[in-house]
Amino acid sequence: MGVPYHLVFLIQQVYESNSARVRIDGNLSDQTATRKGVRQGCVLDNWNGGITIGGSKISNLRFADDTTLIAASQEVLVALLNILEQHSAAYGLGIDYNKTKVMIVDREHDNHREIKSIGRCEVVQSFVYFGSLIDNSSSCENEIQRRIQQARVAMTKLTKIWRDHNITKDSKMSLVQSLVFSIFLYASETWTVKKADRARIDAFEMWTWRRMLRVPYTAHRTNVSTLNELGKPKRLSSIVSTRVLTFFGHIHRSDNMEKLVVHGHAPSGWCRGRPPTRWVDTTKQLLDMGIKSATELTVNRERW
């Protein structure tokens, strides 16, 4: 394709004869040839800025060609952007400022809504990251409402199927779970679910089952009778809780960034008002036990 030979040779040397080993409970596996994937790297790896969580500095998060920069102030963020832009330019790469957004998370100062741009980037109150809505309130309420709306649209588009009397009830239930609930449950393991959110999820679930069964609200049927007709399926809110606990166990069986964020403490001052509900608080409520006891249980995967 016209790529200079020395560049092809360099890439070949990086990836040829690669191998990897897996560490499980302190024991290393045998070497296995690596045949897929690319190496991760960033010009910001040696950057001393960012925020401190659990004694570790975090300045950026990377996944494929997406990079999230994290800074404690506007000045540091602008410096980060400049470094990234300068080093990227040396390789013929650049930052697309039309697609790059900045979000300020600061409850004490109402997120500085008067600031419209930082370092040529638009300042927003929320953005969609890998399919999930992230906002500066640190709440999952808007994301849950957004997922409910997307699932409702999918349910409405399948009205022709729900009206078809030739399709059995069991088949329709399978379609609901695979085509509707799967849309709602995307990334639900990361949600912080409050009491109001759980009530909203239950209401959406009953709306879905009633629409599938073609039961109007004027029929005055109770939720219990509707669920009994369906064979008492596992509640949607319970599925969300199960996913949260499964993910909690997964991240605690190894040393990773997620575990650091869950257990690490970031230096910050007290602000007025009730502290926001954290993801780990949801786990404590579901298990009715402390995080230390829950973490000890996760060691045994089968038991967990």
C-alpha cells in the first residue's frame, strides 16, 4: 500500500512473537501467544497532573481511539490538551475540537454554568460516552430515564408482533427480554439506583408486560395478577441489582482501575447539602453488610 518498509518493519517487531500470561490468585499461567489486539500507550503516561485517588494519580482513561482527560483545574486541563496536541502532531494526528467536550463536576459552585468553553472545547453539562449518558450531577437518574425511553420506543415499534395471535405468549416474552429489556439493561451494572429509580423501573416493566398482553389500564388489573399470568418472571429491578453485584464481585477479584476508584479516597473538602449516593452505597444496601465483609466474600466466585 506504499507504506515505507522501515515503518512496516518497526510495527512487525512490536507485534511479532508476542505472548501473555494470566495471574490468578497470585499464580501465573503458562505463556500464551497473543494473536489479536493492539498495544495501548499514551503520551500522558508520565504526566504528573490529574487527580489522586487512593494514592494513585489518574490523568487519562483510554479505550481504542477514545481518550478521557481528567484534571483538577482549568489550567491543568488546558496544559493536558496542549501536550496531547503537540505530541500527536508529531505523528500526523490531531484533536477534533468539534467532537471534544469538557464537563465540570463541582457541586459546590453549581458546575460553573457561566463557563462556555475551555481550551477551544465546548463545556457541556452532560455527554454520551460509550452509549451511556454521563452528567455532572454524578447521578444515574437521567441515564435510567433515557434508557427507559429508548426501550419504550423499541416496544412500540413491535406493536404488530404483540397483536399477532399466532405468536405464543412465551415467544413474546422472549422477544421482550431480548429486544426491549436488553436495550434498557445496557451498562446497568454501573448504575447507582435510588428508591425513586427502582419505582420508575418497576413502572416501566409493568407497562411493557401490559402492552405485550394487550391489557388496557381501564381493565383495572393488578400488577400481581399480570405477573402471575406471566409465570412470575424475575423483576427487572432485581436483574439490575444482580448485575451490580456481579460486577462488584468481578472488579474485586483482581487489582484494576475500577477497584481503585471504588475503594480509593480523593482529597476533597466538605460541601453543603447531603452527600450524593455512591455506587458502592447501592451494594451495601443490597447486601445489608459493610464493604469490607462484602469484599471478603467476592474472593470465592462460586460462593459470591
